[in-house]
Amino acid sequence: MENLNLQWRLLPTLTLLAASLFFLVFKDSAKLSHSECSLLPYNHYWLTSKRIVTPKGVISGAVEIKEGNIISIVSEEDWPRNSKTGQVVDYGEAVIMPGLIDVHAHLDDPGRTEWEGFPSGTKAAAAGGITTLIDMPLNSDPSTISTETLKLKIDAAEKRIYVDVGFWGGLVPENAYNASALEALLNAGVLGLKSFMCPSGINDFPMTNARHIKEGLSVLARYKRPLLVHAEMEKGSERHVKLEDDTLDTRSYSTYLKTRPSSWEEAAIRELLTVAKDTRTGGPAEGAHLHIVHLSDASSSLDLLMEAKTNGDSITVETCPHYLAFSAEEIPDGDTRFKCAPPIRDAANKEKLWEALMDGHIDMLSSDHSPTVPELKLLDEGNFLKAWGGISSLQFVLPVTWSYGRKYGVTLEQLASWWSERPAKLAGQVSKGAIAIGNHADLVVWEPEAEFELGNDHPVHMKHPSISAYLGRRLSGKVLATISRGNLVYNEGNHAPAACGSPILAT
């Protein structure tokens, strides 16, 4: 085995050199379309590593990939008698993990591609180890609330996505009481629905209430798909700041924080739980599922969700890396890159979020990648009350989670659970989320120990790197390669020539 290892250390470099020569010789051949989709020129090969994260633990061994799927997994001891066919790429001590599945991203396509768009967004995803994105029904224009608008999004994705992309549909007052319209949207392939309990900021995506949500759940129950909810409910009497007050220091983050208190999250979740009980076994919406997106409040809101789970409600909750990395006290005056909703709260709340995540009370993580054009962030003015909210983060979520999580003892298996296994289940993707025989060969190869600084010279593939709150941070966890359905779509700063990701439609 030692002699084989010595030979294999050169294989990643030699493999990519061979791939480059392959492109030069065959780039004009229509019969070799695989060469455009992958930085590897073959579709049957092995990956070897000392650290492969599987459902049974971290092993030293090899994964065999053929025609886009994982066809075998062997331990190091069994490798010599299983290695007679296929090419080999050895990654040594680098970690091979299931590709990340981000269930909460705004790619803004079609209609607002100046904000992001499918090509730049999915390139950033691939560079960050994400092999599957589920695109939110807003902030594209129009929002995805009908079969017609879903078709626009599917058409916009064609040959423009570097990783797989699925789609959530929108639950809004316009369609909430129209079961036929919701059924048509679900039949057309959306993986579930999304609603807001507060103004979304997008004109064609108005807020819903518990009655709308109850109607949506009754339809979703027949499809066994989830409803994702932005759980903030504005209570006029609880607003701590009058926005029209000219004396406000609008450059102070604390001013913005007071406009969206944690009581908004608590009120929304308390209201949601009046209908969430319908999802229990034997309930009128059994089969439906509620998922709370981007939880920020780690106090009363989380307590309510824990109680609902105990009572048998079908409910899960996510939080995002920015709530785990940043705290209100450290946000500089005028730095509107940190504005999002619900807002980043204080350091004590951040600690409680980590505790809840580590204890299993928060189920998974998502990016809530929500970019815009720099002009709308008002970076020069620094007005937190007027700037567009949203954290631009898609490429960085793996190293951010790892870098800030190490002090809490985060393991590789937990990363795979939070970022792959559980998101796959939420989105109904039974062939994704784990390194298992028969699954799609969706993998990320990364070096947890490698450190890098997100400076101006760091390659960033999101459309507007300057608006990311993570710029200037020193992180650990360098993504080396990303494999989507067996295609090497990203390798050390380079992307595959063609965008060959697959749209994901529910059936």
C-alpha cells in the first residue's frame, strides 16, 4: 500500500495535465461533450483519501464513480483487490465529503441578473463545495408563484448552471386559497413552497398569515413536501424605533437591530404553531412539513420550536453561518454589508445558537445568500435603515462554518449532516446528501487545515464580491475540488468549460 501511495501522490496533477491535453486535441469534437462538462476526460474513476466522510463514519479508502453515480466504496485494506478498473485520483489527507446542499439561496434569475444570476451564482457555489442549490422564489422578477413564472426560471437555468439547481415555489395570498393553482405549481416540479409572515420587500411576493399557511399545508400534505417560512411578524406596539424619527443615528447597527426585535420571530413562530399541529400523525395536514428558515433568535423562539417537536409537529429549523460568525457588538458603524433580516443579534445569542446547533435543536444550515448591486447596499452612506438587506456568502459557507465551529468541537460528520444529509431530506433528494452506493457522485474535496485570507486578490466568483461581509476574514478550510454527478466542475480555481448542471424538478 505504501508504494501505491507514493505513486498516487502525483496523480491529481498528472490527471489534470492529461485532461488539458484532452481538451486541446478534442475540443472541437461534438461526440466528446463530456469533456465540456468536466475537468476530467473520463466518466469511470476512483477517488482515494485518508479521510472520506460516509454515513458509517470517516474512513481511509476509495470511492468508485461511474457515469455520474457512486458505484462502490472500499476501505484502504480492501483497495488493492478492487482497483483493477478505472482511473485513480488520490487526494491524500484532504477530506472527501458529500457535496453541500444549500436549500436557501437567492440567485435572482431571471429579471435581476445584475444582482447575481445563475452562471455567477452556481460558479460561486461550485467554488465553495456546493453541488446542489435550491433557489428561492424571490428575488427574481417575476417571483415564482405560478406555473408560468416557474417555466421562466427553468428556461433561464438551461445550460447556465454549473451545479444542480432545484426551485421552491411561492405561497402568497394570490394563490393560497386556490388549491388548483398550488397543485399546478407542485405538479410542475417545485420542491415545496415558501412564504413570508412579514413584508418581503418584493412587490409581487406579499406576506401571508396563518390562514394562508393552513391552506398551503393542506395542499402540501398530499404531495409530502415542505412549506418554508420566513418567521417574523411585525407588531406595531413592539417597534422600538420610529423610522421617521430624524434624530436616529442611521449609521449605527444598534438602531437597525431595534427595528426588528427578537419578539418578532417569537410572535411569528407562536402564530405558526397554531397550524403546525395539523402536521402531526393523524392530523388534517399529515404529510406536510413546516421548515423555519434563518432562525436568528436563540431564546423564546427556539424554546417554542423545541416544544413543538416534542409534541409531534412535523417541523425543522435552519440557521445561517452569519448568525454563527458575527455578533451585533462587532459590526462597525455604516457597514451595511452586515444588514440582513432577521438581524444578527448579540454575542450571547450567538453562543446560544451554537449550543442549540451542537445539541441538535437546530437541524441544518443554509447560506441565505441574498446579494444585490452595490449601489443598493448604500456602502458610502452607511444608512442601515435604507440599505438593502442580505448577506452575500455563497462561496464561503463551508470554511466559515468550519472556522468558527472548531472551538465548539464541530466534527466532519456534523458538517455533512448539517450541510448535506438533512438538507437533502428536506428537499426530497433521496439520491443526494451522502457518500453512499447508488447516490449521485456529488462530492467536495477540501483541506480543513489550510488557511487563507479573503483579501481583494482572493478569487471570488459571486457577481459582487465587494458587498460580502466576509471580506477581510482569515478562514480555515480550502476547497480543492467539487464534483457534481461525477463531473469535476471545479478544481483549484478553474471551472469546467460548460455549465452542465441539472435542473431538479419534483415528480
